[in-house]
Amino acid sequence: MRKISLDKINQLFAEISSKSSLYIPVDTAAGAKFEKYDGTKTMSDALNTVRSAKDFFFPQTENMVDFKVEGKNIEIVEPVNEYEDFVVFGVRACDVKSFEILDRVFLADPVDNFYKNRREHGIIVSMACTKPAETCFCGTFGIDAASPAGDIVCHKTDDTLYLDAKTEKGAQLLDSLNALTEETDSSAVDAQKAKTAEIMKKLPLAGLDASAFGADKTMEFFNAPEWKELSEACLGCGTCTFVCPTCQCYDIKDFSTGHEVKRFRCWDSCMYSDFTRMAHGNIRNSQLERFRQRFMHKLVYYPTNNEGIFGCVGCGRCLAKCPINMNIVKVMKKLGGNK
Ligand code: SF4
Ligand code: SF4
């Protein structure tokens, strides 16, 4: 394990950004967001970014292919995507776990090369939580906020940043910073972890239990009468899906510029009325069906197809952002017998 005084954190950022693009969470009027480090930015102390770090690997819009039309000839032009190495600094434990959930979708056959290239070029430097919010429930899904995964795992105290490499990529990056950091033992980090564990135990959602859900429970929940009441007020705004680090649905559209057609993909939401619309019409015609789809996917369908792993990481974003105060916790409580 290495450490560096927080006084020198900008030197650390400058050194990392001299080799590859570096993104850090910064405060903005709209809350914390990841921005490219340019020597002038200060790292945010916010618990988490408004939008998750999934944008780095699965951006909101992405050009996939261009068609140049000349008379009756169509030339297919693959966009040249220059994927450069980049470092995302300060990713929280829940969001690091979300990459595993996305990997199982985008890296399964057929592999999504856009996503794969970005994953291969990205280095994740995670940041342990010390002040979790009342909306956090990562522990429900076995995530330890005080011990995130990542290529390098960081713990920040009042005056020091501790860095521990967990992968080969992380070790290479950390070794390259040896002139700025010094070797240390794990005693301060261990003390912080113990303190955070005590705080986590006292969170309002600490006892939330997902065990009623999981693989092969479709028939148990699909026709539950509770969906009616749960979905009644849903506006179908899609906010919950757009802030969610694990939502992965997208649409593919063509856009004509006049002399060429651009085919791009963009995030979509299962909460939208035209989602899954096909030639014959839509398979989910009511908001109840669309609402049920979102939560069944996270709590039952994803685990069914992924060895029991849930499709939620308990980040709490949907709890904080839904305009009608509906969220996955309320669904779990109503359907799963949680208090
Ligand atoms: S469903 Fe809500 S709590 Fe779960 S990962 Fe998505 S935004 Fe976070
Ligand atoms: S659950 Fe809330 S955030 Fe999600 S679509 Fe419905 S109203 Fe919007």
C-alpha cells in the first residue's frame, strides 16, 4: 500500500494526467459529475456523482456506422474510434460493482466491441465511502462500501490518501507514481474500514433483504396484485433508468444529414411507452407492465440469467431522483415482505 499527503493530490493528478486522460468528480451547480482533469479542477467531496461512471464505457449516445449515399451507391463507413487510455478516479463501491453487471451484458457473446474497447482502455481508481447516505443500501447486494473493488482502491482520511493496487493495470499505474507516494502499512485504512462498518450498520436501509427475490422467481412475482398500486403514480419519465448505473437498454436510430446517414445508439428506457415497439405494435401497453419490467429485470430476470447476481447495486440514485418518490426499495418492501 502507498500513501500521499492530500496537500499533494494535485501533483498526483498532474502526474496521472500527463500520461493519460484523467477524470475526477467535481462539484457543479447540478451536483457532482466526472470531468477531465486540466490542472484547475478540485476533487469533489460529494458522496457520489449524479450520473454514474457507466458513461465512460456505455455513453449516452454513440455513433456506430455512417452510410454515404451517392445516387444508387451506398458506402458503409465505420467510424474510427480512437480509444485512448483513461483513468476514472474516485468511483464508489456501488458503481464499481455496476461494471461487473454491465460486463455480463456487453461482453457476453456477441461481444459489444464499443464497450469492450472502452473497458480495456479504462483504469478504475475507486474511493472507499466514509459517510454513506440514508439512501444507500449497497450492503443488501453484498457490496462493502469501505472496501470497493477497482484497479486501485483509495481510502481518504483528513490529511492522507492511501492507494492499494488490486490488478496488473492498477499496479503499473501505482508504480509510475512512486516518486510522489511512499510505502505504508494498512493500519489507518483498517481503522477507517471498522468505523465505516459501524456507520453502515446504522443506516435506515441496513436491514433491507433481497432474499425473497432472485433467480427463477418470475411466476412468484409477475402477477402480484401489488404492481397496480406500486405503478399507479409512475410518470414514465425514465429518470430512474437514466441515473441508474446498471440500466443498459439502448435504441439504434438512423439520422440523415442530407448527404449521409448516421446510425447511432442512445440510451432508452423501459419506462417509455414506445420502448420495445415493434412492427405489430407494443408488447407492454400499460405503465404497470413497463414499471414491472424494470423491477423484475433488476430483481428476478437478471439474476435468473446471471447466476443469482442482482441487477441493482443499491446506489440510491433512484431513491433520490424519482419525482414521485417511487423506487426499488419500495418495491422490495411491498413485494418482498421487508419492513
Ligand atoms: S435501481 Fe436504483 S438503487 Fe439500484 S442501481 Fe439502479 S439507481 Fe441504484
Ligand atoms: S419510477 Fe419515478 S423516476 Fe422512474 S419512470 Fe416512474 S416516475 Fe419516473
